Amino acid sequence: MSKKLQGNGRWESSRMMLPEHRAQLIERQRIQSGEAPAVRAQVPTREELELIRDYTLLPMMLTIVEKNRIQMELSTVSMKQLYVTALDALMRRIHMDLVLVKKSLREHGIKVYDDETVDSAVHYRYVCRGYEDRLAMTRDVVRSEISVRLSRYVAGLFKKDDGGA
């Protein structure tokens, strides 16, 4: 560089810095000055993402079971009371799990919001300790996931409880 360009202020102020480098520079200066590092938004863990997914799917499952229960009450099936009782037990288990999921989300500092429902997918927005993102599931994925989970719940209803034996 020629001597005319050094120290005149015009070229010194026109330097460009990438945002990533600027953030690293500021963080390094904070550490050197002894300040506490800035709290960064933390990406949710796999378990937290599963909690978010459970939080979105369990209410849908409750709705499906409730609709089936109402249909069963209105039907003329001979063993109607057995089916209604089983559906009630299924709803209680799903509701208990939903309560646990909500509690875990609160403990982890995660909030989930309904975002939008498009023809082919449902979208949820979530905030996890400052990190904000969206969860999207296609209707086919939702149907298959609910089907698998409902079959697990039904199987759990008929398992023998070994706790009192």
C-alpha cells in the first residue's frame, strides 16, 4: 500500500468484517476483560425435540380417541360398555402423558405455539432457551405416527401389571 493510503482515516474506516468474525471478536474481548460470556441461544437436544413432537401429537390422539368414544356410545354394538370403558382408560393414559410432557417442557424452558396448518402439513413454532424454530409434519407422517402410538397405548392397556404380584 502506498504511504498516501496509510493513516488518512478514509481507508481505515472502510474495512469490512463478516458478522461471524465480529461476534467472535466481541466474545474474545469479553473474555479478555473478564466479563461473563454472553448467553447464546441453545439448540434443543434430541430429547427436547421429541418432547415438542409429543406435545403436538398427544392432543391430536386425544381428539381421535374422544371421537371414537362418542361414536361408540351412540352405536348399538352389543359390547358397547366394554369399548367405552377401554377408550376411557386410553384417554386417561394419553392425558397423563400429555401432562408430563407439558411439565417437562416448562422445566426445560420450551414454549410451543400453533403456527399454521397448510393442506399437506401442520406447522408449529417453538422457542427453546432463546432459540426459535419451526416444526413441520406432513399429514401422512402425523397419521402414521399416531397409528403407531395408539397401538402402543392399546397394547399397554392389556399388559399385566407386575407391581402388585
